[in-house]
Amino acid sequence: MTTTLTSATHTFPQGFLWGGAFAAHQMEGAWDEGGKGLSVTDISALRKDVPIEKRMQGELTRAQIRHAIDNAEGYVFPKRWGIDFYHTYASDLALLGREGLGLSALRTSINWARIFPNGDDEQPCEEGLAFYDRLIDAMVAQGMEPFMTVSHYEMPMNLALSYGGWHNRRTIDFFCRYCQVLFDRYHDRVKHWILINQINMVAHEGFNHLGVPLDETSDPLSARYQALHNEMVGCALATKYAHETYPDLQIGVMEYADLAYPATAAPDDVMATYRRNQMELLPADVLVQGRYPGYALRFFEDRGITVVAEDGDLEALATHTADFVCFSYYLTQVCNAESAAQEQGGHDTFQNPLLEANPWGWAIDPVGLRWTLNVFWDRYHKPLYIVENGCGYLEEPGEDGIVHDPYRVRYFRDHIAQMREAVADGVDVRGYFAWGAMDIVSASSCEMSKRYGFIHVDQDDWGHGSGTRTPKESYAWMQRVIKSNGTEL
């Protein structure tokens, strides 16, 4: 019997998941309802006084955090009201699910501070748990498979201020208890869990992600990598509980796909970029392969970074690994030996001059998605999901009240086409989740005017507007793409 080794698959598999993706803190609102506590992103402020490409919230000291909490009237915190999804979820899901856009999956997060308002509470908040019961039931009723994120920049503020966030090992216990409550409550309806959103965002999101105030220690770089280690141990222990208690649950590791191209063919640029990309992949390497790779140990040594593994940590990481790998993909950048010498993940890359960018400086690179998929598949050989992809635009409805957005259609058509090329390359990609399928408050800049969705929400940066949801021109196009399983672009 002979086999011809020339056939490739050029279509998405049956059962491929066409999804949308959100985060609780960007859409739910109701920041002080239902027993919810203050979370780290409830003090993310709108900053219209700085250039558009610099509106991302920086790191905060304890004094700055306290000032924002105690002087709230001097700030605008758009994530506190989101798009009021806490109250409108049923009609919103109807626009997204089988009755509307046709999504077969939906990714959102469970707000940690809605379940454990202070993080260290002895008992979870039943009102918060009941809200997610209703939300998950409504998702399932609309034909959408829930992909739930456990921690998506929603750590209870008390864990950051009283404990130093993930820098304190006690947070491992708080996180594991939180995971156990979620798995016990929702395991019959939620089979796919993403434990940490964009777990490799160590340099960009030391506070929002790790809950570590800037002045937690005199060695902030060591503090962040120690916090990341503690976080990964928490993931391993949560995975252990899930696998032993509910064997049908799938636990995933999620990265921010931040791979860079070498700026030139100069060997020093190529090597520097390769080493830089390795460190961006570190959390997935550890949580999938079960060990710290040599490149990370050298990175720590070269920079005098101290990371301490307690007894049992390395065994937990080696034994309780992730079932699938997922990532967000927005852009690629370039790197050279000079830029790579900057602080890891901070200013070590720059914009590709060959690519078009949106007003926030995010380069649009569909081919980069195919490249990223191949890199992740070659490295991990685990099922892959693209759980965020999209591009923010400044836009307004036309005279007919509809947003005409051919640029969005072009963006998604080009990226889906490159994803299909990756399938033909042999990549096992099982789902694609458009970020912000409905307009939401931007995570990085707190702006409503940075719009991603197929559905327009009548609301401005200050929360003014009717809140009316209106499908954009791209909505009907995406309906056809989903109905054809990606064959009609």
C-alpha cells in the first residue's frame, strides 16, 4: 500500500468554532453592584490629554493607587460602566448568537472581584456566581460554546494592595480556591477554561495583570518574574484540580502573540530578535513543556534577576500541563540588537515601516498571523485557538445611521484567509474569536472611540449616549463567513 504525501487541507474542519471575545471589565459595568469588590482595572482612567498612541495606562505605585481610589471625582473610569452588559446581556447575546451574527462560541471572563470581592474572603459571593449562571445559560441557549477566562485584569484590589498581587505566594492559594469554586459551579456547561489572559504580558501589565504595585520592591524586574513564577504554579495546581475532579475539562494557556521580525539580516539583529522572541514564549514553554528552558535561566542570570522556586513548584509545573494553547493576535513589530538591549518587553521593538497601521500605531499584518500559527504549532503540537483578533478604528455612523466599514471587512478577510493558509500548512487551529465583536471600552486606552465590533454601541468615551446596538455593514458579511465555515470571504 502506498500513500501520496502531497495532499493538504484547504478548508476549515467541521466543528470549527467561530467566536467573539470580550473581557468582563470592558463590558459588564455595574462595578459596584451584586456584591462586587473593587478590581485593579476599576481605576483605569481615560487619558485624552496625551497623544493617541500613548494612552495605555502605565504602572502605578501604592500612593498613586490610593490617590485614584480616594479622589475618584478627579478621574474618568470608563470601565466602571462598560457597555452595561451586566444588565443587557440577554439582548446582546441574541445579536451575537444563532439568532443574529451566528457565533458558535463566545469567550468572556469571570470578574474575580465579583466572586471574591476582596480576594481573601472566606466564602464566595453567591450573587456574583448567580449572575454567571444566568450568563452562561444564555450563551448556551444561543448556541455558543462558552470559553471562560478566569483572570483577565480583574484581580480584586485588596490582593494588590494588601498582598502585592502575584508577588506574594499567598495569592496562589487565593487563585486556586477561586478556580475550584468556578470549576465546581460551572463544569457541566463550561468545558474550555483559559486560566490567565495574556500571561506573558509581564513588562506591559505589571499592575493590571500581576497586581504588583511599581514600588512593591526595590527590584521590580525580579518582582515581576517571581510573580510570573507564582502565577504559573497557580495555573499548574488549578489544572491539577480540574483534571483530577472533572476529567473532561480542557485547560488552556494563553499568550499575547508578540513575535517580532529581525529589522535586518545582520546576524546580531537576527540573534537578538530570536532571543527576545524566546522570552515572549516563556510562559507557554513552561506550562506546556513543563520546565524552565535554558534560555530563561540565562536571561535571569545575565540581568541579575532572582526567581525562587519553593519545594514542589517544579514538580507541579512538570506534571500538570496545559491541554491547549491559545493567543491574541493584533500586530507584529521589528527588533534589532540595539532595541533588544532595552528592558525586556518594554521598548525592545519598533513599528514596521513596511506595514499600514491604525491610529494607535498597531501595524496590520495578516501574513504575520499565519507565521505565528506555524510557530506555535511547530513548538507545542497542541490544539490552537486564536482567542483575540481585531483592529480598532475611529468611526461614526453615516447619514443612514449605519457604520459603513469596508476596512473592517478587508481586515478580517485578509486575516481569515491567512488562517486558512495555516490550516493548509498542517496547523491544528480549531477556533477563531473576533475581539470585541460588539463595541466595548478599550482595555489599553479606556476609550469607547477605539471601536472593534461588528455591532455599533451608541456611547462615547465619557459614557454618554443611548446605548443602542446597531449592526454595522460588516455584520452581514461576517454572518456569511460563519455560515459558509470560512469558504466565502
